[in-house]
Amino acid sequence: MLDISRCSFALRSLALFTALLAPLGIAVADSIELDPAFATNGRANYSYGDYFKTLAHFRRPGGGSVGVVHYRATGNPICVAGRDCLALYPFTDAGEVQNAMAVNSGLNFSTVRGAAIDSQGRIVVVGSVQISGANHDFRVIRIMPNGIPDSSFSGDGLVDIAFDVGGNDADYANAVAIDSLDRVVVVGQVDRQTANDSDFGIVRLTSAGALDSSFDNDGLRLIHFDLGATLQIDSATAVAIQGGKISVGGLALDGGLGVSRIGLTRLNDNGSYDDTFCPGACNYMGTYTAIHTGRRVIFYGNDTPALSDSITSLAVNSAGEMITAGTTPGSGETFGYVQKFDAAGQWLAEVATQGGLPDSRVYIGGVHWSNPASTSSTVVLTGVSGPNEEFFFAQRFSSALVPSNGWGFAGPGSSVYLSTAGTGLGDVGDNRPALSSLDGGRVLIGGMYKPAALSDPYSATIQRLRPFVSVAIFKSGFEN
């Protein structure tokens, strides 16, 4: 069993050693570190209510970044008791903390799942709202950069979406992406009439918050995989948009095997299947070859024994190549994984990660192309790792998904950078990652953590990583 205290000390020591080399001009090439100019030594931590969780950390179009936080209060003037409420925490490009902004209490959720930022810096958050009993609808809100509900979005900044296709009408939004026209695409799970049957639910809203009739005629689209005879649970959990194409990933339950597989689909702008995605057949599909022409089912690693996989994040570059990330079980631990597909949806490569530490339970925050315009771009993965989820991590891979040597100080090839919310040798545990983003060479991360003990309420952390900066010396004698 891993001695986490010793491992943490070793990792911290290596990070400190790397930092001490900078003034001497002896930096680890192409490496990353917590940005000391951001907030307090790279971190900003906040606490309030029963829990305080950073949902996402986004680059703002005008410069700087914003942390999107949600929390559940026990009743106060700015939040409805028992609901998830929102707040924005902006930072300047220089990393200075600005005034936090609580969002109107009417914009709340039963559950919060995803967020995105549009070209004007408006924040879109998605989740669900309980109507009655098991009946839940998608809920979508849009917030202005100043924290005020956006009245240009459906009049009050809020849109509730009911598919109403039967069953308990238990519909849950899980993820959101925004296209070049600031149209909002929301994906999730939609209940069907038959018990134990749900489909991918996909919604597109205009920039004004109306259902977009140019998308599958009414703005709503259902997609199924139905891998089992009786258990046919499909749930969309990730979405990305590139070149007018909408790529969606999620869980597809194989009821016969009792495991969840990864379902992928790509749609045209009008909501129809993109028949250039997995046309006719797909490689590396095992028993799922009958599902193709706009869809595919895949798993991580070998098909024997059959294991349950999840997908948390996906990204598409300008050439149409896709990367996906999620988790897959190990022997007592949980691995993260990254998979890569070409523009036709054919599998190219995959890699597993323990987030820099053995015996880890890994949770994924996001996966990103460092440069989406380049087919040789490196890939950055973020999340949480450790036997008790004590660390936040960022890891970089080559375009072929080979770990990038020397980018961090842990894991294969020192490709993983580990950070904590506190200043100790690892957090207490139970950390969970926020949705991450990239700001040039900077990596914007965050999440939630326990500040003192596992029984304490959760707090939020917002962090920024930057490329390691060294000082050139000995250029001409000892002067520079």
C-alpha cells in the first residue's frame, strides 16, 4: 500500500527543487507550475454553506478568468434552502482577485452538472429542476459577466425544457457547449415510456433562449443505443462543437454484460446524423459493429473481462479529430483514460493514467487540445487523483497520447503536475475536480476539497497553472 505522506513529501520536494532551479537558469524544459501571480500562491479558496464547489474555471474573452461556484445553503437572502445556487469569482489577467458576485436566488437548480462560456463572456449553466416527485426537467440559465441574469435569454435568463416522452419524465441535463453563433447545445438523459429505458437528449437553443427549429425541426433530438434487451439506459455526459458538427458522448449500458460502454455520436448542424462518422463500420468495436453511420460504441482496453467505462469530457480539433476522457476501473483503484479518434470516428490511440500516483481513484475535470488548429497538438488532461483523492492533477500527452517528459514532476516521464488546495502535503481527501480550460499556455483548474476533516463541509478552490519560467544566465560571463 502506498504511504501517501511519504509520496506527498517526495513530490513536494521535487516541485520545490524545480522551483529553486529557476533563479539559476536551470529549469526543467517545457514544464508547468502553480502560477505565483494568481491569487495567493496560485490558489483562491472559498467557503460558505453546506458545501462550496467550483463547477468550472473559464478563460474570459476579454482577458482574465472566472470561477463558477455552486453551493447549497440552509436558507439565506440570496439562496433558496435545499437548492443549488450560483456565484461568480472573477480574476484579472494578472491573477488579482476581484469582487465575487452572487447570482439571483431565482436561478437555482435541484442538481447542477455543466457550464460553458460564450463569445461575450456570458456564463451558461445547466442541470435539472424538480417539477414533482421523479419528474425533472432540463434547466438552462445564462448569466451576464457582472453576475446579473441575462434578460436577453428567454426574458429572465432561465429556460426549462421538458421532453415529456413518457415514463417518470425524469430528464437530467449533464453538459453544455456553445457554438460560433452563441447557440446553446445541452445534452443529458431523457426518460422513456418503458421502465429502465432512457436516451441521449440533445437540445439546441438560439442565442435568445428559444428552441431552435432549425435543429431537428423542433430543437429537440433523442438518440439511443439500446445495447440491452431490457436495460436500455443511455445518458449523454459530454459535448463539443466544431465546424458546425456536434459531437456527443455518454454512457450506453450493456444490460447483457451488466457494464456501461461509451456511446459516441456526431450530428450535422441540422440535427441529422453525420454519416461520415463511423461510416458503414468502425474499428475496435467488438460486438457493437451494427451501430455505425453517425454513432459508435466503444470501451477502454480489452473487452475481456467486460468493465464499466464512463466519459466526462471530449474535444474536437479543426481537422475533426476527437479526444475523449473518462474513467475505467482497475484492481481496487480507478484509472483515467484518454482516447483519440480520426475525423471519420476510427479509433487511433488510447492511454490510461493514475494521475501521477499509484493506487489512485481518479476523477476527470477536462481534456483539451493545447492548440485545436494543429493536428500535432499536445493534449492536456485535468482531474483529481490519490488513494483518497488528495490531489488535483494536470497531465500532458503528445498528439499520439504519449506522456510528455518533464512537463510535471510525477507519473510516467514526469508528465503529471500535482497541486493541493491547502498548503500541506496533500489535502484531507474527497477532492473533486472542476471543469477545466486552457488560457494559452496556462491551465485553469479548481474543484472542491475538505479544508480540515472529512466531516467538514466542502470548500471551493480555484487555481491557475503556468509554464515554468526560468531566468537565462551566463549568456556573457556572469552578467545576465
